[in-house]
Amino acid sequence: MNRLTWRKMVNAVMSSVTALCALIAVVPLLFVLGLLVVKGTSSLNWAFFTKLPVPVGETGGGIANAIVGSAELLLLAALFGVPLGVAGGIYLSEFGGWGVPFVVRYAADLLVTVPSIVIGIFAYAVVVLPVGHFSALAGGFALGVMLLPIVVTNTEQFLRTVPVWLREGSLALGAGHWKTTMSVVVPAAMQGILTGILLALARVAGETAPLIFTAFNNAYWNRGLNQPVSSLPYMIWIYGISAYDDWHRQAWAAALLLLGLVLVVNVLSRLVLARRMASRRIA
Amino acid sequence: MMNRRSLVSLLGLAVCAGLVGLGSLLSPGPSNVSIAEPVPLPSVLINAAGATFPYPIYSKWFSEYHKLHPDVEFNYQSVGSGAGIRQTIDKTVDFGASDGPMNDQQLAEAKQKLGYDILHFPTVLGADVPCYNIPGVTAELKFTPESLSNIYLGKITKWNDPALTGPNPGVKLPNTDIVVVHRSDGSGTTYIWTDYLSKINPAWASKVGRNTSVNWPVGLGGKGNEGVAGLVKETPGAIGYVELIYAIQTHIPYGVVENKAGKFIKADLASVTAAATGAAANMPDDFRVSITNAPGADAYPISSFTWLLIPSHIADATKRDDIKAFLKWMLTDAQQYNEGLDYARLPKAVVAKEMTQINRVQ
């Protein structure tokens, strides 16, 4: 065997090994997707989307209230976490200097790693106990707290990718610091920031733990922000650990729905980002 | 100075972001938001939380009551008796539910914190059953008080222990380890179980005692009756304890238990009702009574009442009237739904006594 064939052989073996590893790495995702489609599709019917849950052990009904509830909670989380997070990110990137941003960044990194159940307990202590009842607001607050550090970090990262010469150009033309930030830097990073927000929302959409003792759950429609509300992950949890076949089927369907929504958001945000890259190249 | 346009654009950014998030969530199907069921008129929402033991019957009742009174919604969440008691004391729910009565210390804490009493209203009767998963064994096993308590004390570790093979002569029990399953959350089902074990085994009473959660000598924890049923179903060699209806609905075999009179009794409506007859005659005024290890030849020994925990003072007049109306309906018409879910009806004497207690809710 000459040297060349040996090298070709090693090359072939190593590349197939890495290819196999890559394949194995995506297998779990494919399994999860496949399993959800197989088990969940059969229960995705009109009633599932439009009806309220039925009493324990009875078949039928749906989780319409949980679907609407999840949307409500995410909207609240966005209203709470997004303005604060984006503003915080702008401060860190554009105005902070060195000392304060270091501390804030460190705190944000820590907050990302805090287990979500702890955030749930925090929201229970600062919102539910003083107010005296569970509510959609408390759930939205808990999700917002989870959202906040992700949005701060993302916003800062994307603002930092805006080239310095853009800022310099704006300043040289006589615009102030704030004007430069709002009219030049933020618009340039806008699509990136939006992507970050979408990904953060997709991330918290699947959280159950922060909702258990904040949003609680509601067997009926939510009738106000100060009343308990149902949500998709909570229903998956409750139905999943139940002892009833029909609830198991609905849990699979709800999981499929949730995963579908998260995937849509993910793909959407990638598209937004891709457009940003394209427009950048033209500029 | 910041000009108005940038302020507006910043605000716009925030709002857009929120809306985009919501929009993308709702986008995959128009079916999400189109509400086929007309949303009824604004109504009273009453929140309650607690026991999983009676959850099947409670959710049936609340659903039926809503059909009769479309303007009232009872939102009951089965978070476990321990959490039910806690949330009642913390006043985050309108009322609670538990299968272990609140102890004196908890009642005192509630009184001190809330300024009024928490009243116990028995709702139905149920039973803890020992359920198991032994590969190759489908027979109905006979358990003695000794075998049950020693399994949970960790003294009996094999399925072919003489204490188990003795009462089950026809059954071929394997030489495999027993996997003990108990509840991980604060649970009234646990209270009933440990209350029973405390009565029949002094070693249990001194070492472990009775409570909604205890320091288990051995075993794995499952969350809720659902969780224990699930663990037992998935684990070969497992034994656990669940409310009767959970064993029936999940098709897990469950055993018969030797009662105080020395008879092996299967948990069913008649044997649970028999366990309550003694207590029905001398019900204490606060309804906190244990009927485990009850006398009577036909009494199932691990039976119990389960209670709603109703505050004696409800400030909101509408909620108060609705809760009182519900209690009356529950004690009368609603009891017809019990048998369908294998819960026993309340004895007549207890119902009459509870009817007078409803007046204490002010």
C-alpha cells in the first residue's frame, strides 16, 4: 500500500466517522419529531382546538383555553421583558462604558442559568402572595423575568456587530450620541434584535415550572389578567402524568402543537436573520 | 435631547416585538382563535386547589355544576393535599381540599393569620389500595397489616417473603426485590396510608408517624396519585398505594387487606361505607375523624373521608353564596355521581350535620 492510498483511506474513514457522529447527533431530534407526529396527529381535530377540557376520565374535549392562554402569557411576557431587555441591551452596548455593563452582563448571565422553577417561586413570592391570588399577570411576569436576560444579551450582541465606522460617520455629520444610537445603530441591528426576541419567546413558550404557582391553571376561559389562566406546557404536564389514555393522546397532540409553534418561530427568525445578512451585503 | 421620533420608534419597536411574538404563535392555524363555543356571560370564577385523591369526582361535580349554573365556574387544580392546605392558609385560593384533616397547629396558624376558622366538609369516602406490578402474577394478593407495614419499613424486601407467601398459598411469588413506591409531594393519600400504618404497627408509629409527607424508610417517590400509578405501572416488582379509582382506571392489580376483624376485604363501595358507619354515629363537631383500621367485619381498613377546606369567613358575597349553594348541592344531588367513579356516598347523619355547618360560613 503506498502512501497516497493510505492517506486516502484514513481520510475516508475519518470523514465517515464524523458524518456518522453528525447523524447520531440529529437522531434524537428526528425521533422526538417523529414520535410527536405519530402519536399526536391523530388527536389534532376540530374539538381539540375549540373545546374546553372535560372532567377527569371522560373522553373528548379540547384545550382551546390553553392555546389562547399560552398566547396571552407570551404577550404579557413580551410586554414586560422586551422593552426592558432591549433598552438594557442598548445601554450596555452604547452607553455603559466598562464597569456597570460588566456587572449587568454578569447578572444577566447568572439569571439565564437560574432554574425556571426558582423564577416561579420568586414570582409567587413577589406577585401572587402580596396580591393574594394566582393570575395571568403573575405568570406573564415570571416568563418575562426569564425572557429579560436573554433579550438583554441578544440585543447587546447584535448592537456590537454594527461597525464602528457607522457610528463615527453619524457623529461626524453632527448627530448626537442618542440620535446616532436610535437612528443609525439600532435600525442597523434591528433584524438581529427581532430575531433574538423571537428566539427568546420560543424558548419561554415551553416553560412549565414558572407557571405552576403563578398562572396556576384554569379549567375554563381566562376572563381577565388578574385571574388564573391555562397554558400549553402546563396541560402537557398535567395530561402527561395522568392515568388516562385520552389525556395521554391529548398531551401528545398538545406537545406536537407546541413544538410546531416553536419551530415556526425559529424558522421565521432565521428567515429574518437571513434577510438581514442579504441586505448587509448590498450595503 | 432625545427627539420624539426616536422615542416613538423605540416604543414601536417594543410593541411590534410583542405583536410579532404573538402573531407567530397564533399564525399556524386560524382555528386557534376562532372560538366555536360561545364564551358565556361574564361569570364568577372560584379557585380551589388540593387533593388528588378525590380529583376525578370533584372535576365531575364542578363540570356538572357549571352546566346547571353557567354563570359560576369552579376551577379546581389537583396539586396535592399538602399544597391545598398551604394555599388555603396563604389565601391564594378561595378554598382548599385535603384527605388528611388539617392538624391543630395548622388550624391555629390559619386562625392567627386569617382571623377566622377553616371548616372541614367531608365530601365523599374513598380508599387507599396497595397496587403492585409483579411480572407473571395477575392474582389478587392478600396483604396482612404486618406485611404491608414491614414492606414500607424496608424489613420485607423480597416478593417471596414468608409474610407474603403465607396468606397467598395458590400464588407463585417470585424471588425478586420489592420496589417500594410512595408519594413525593404532600399528600392526603399518604396521610391515610401512614395513619393506617401508625395504627397497626407501633414501630411505624414511633419511627415514621402519620403526616401528609413523612421521612420514608425506603422507596421511590411519585408525584400525585397519577404519578404513583404511573411509576408502579412502569416498574416491575413495584408496590405502591393509590386511591381506588386510579387503580381501576389504569388497570393496575390491587390487593385485599386484612381488617381488624381478621377478614381479608377488597376495597369497594360496600366495604368503604362499612368502615364509615362507626364514625358516622359519633362524628366530632369539626369532622376531623380517621376511619382507618375501623372495627366491623366488612370494613375495608384503609378507608377515609376526604374534605373540602372552606373558610368560615368569605368577604366576597357573591362567591360566598355560590360556594354555599355548591356545598348544598354537593351534599344532596351531587352524591349520585359518586358510584360511577367508585367513591362511596356520605352517610345520612354526616350530611345532616354538614348542612348545619354550612351556616357557619359567613
